[in-house]
Amino acid sequence: MRTLNSLTQNLIESLTQLLEQPGEDALQTLEVCAPVLIEELQQVLIRAVDRRDIESQLQTALANWLRQHPQPENAESALLEALRKQALLSSKSAAEAQS
């Protein structure tokens, strides 16, 4: 499950509402709101995180920790399954972490 911060959520909702109402009013609204929308988009870009980078870092940290602190196979499998269910690791990453 992915959660959007309120800034991103508000930005998406505002743009969607504007784009669903084509016409002169929408163009005027965009013209007036453009500076704020641009600023919000720039903030989203600054705060954006590439999930692939985070997943790779998590996989590396998890694999290192499991090497240093061996766990029973069933405990390790349960941990990796819990991470997969929460969409924190892909099946591929979890398999690599077990290696």
C-alpha cells in the first residue's frame, strides 16, 4: 500500500479537477494558480524517492543483518513474507536476501 503525503494528494486532486473542466474558466484558473502549482510540483520532485533505491538499500541492510545474526529458517521466511505482504520487498528481493 502506498500513502501519498497531503501535498502530493492535494496537488493531484487540484490538477484533476482543473483538467476535468476544459474551457476558458479552467485556463484562467490554471493561469492564476500556475505559480503555486509549479512550486508544489517542485516540492514533490524534491521529496520524491525512487522505490527501487529504497528497496535495494533495504535488501542490502537486511541481507547483512541476517548474515551477522543468523535466524532459524522459519523466522527468516516469516520476516521476508511479512515484508512482501507490506510491499516493502518484491519476491525477487526477498529471495536475494535469503541467499
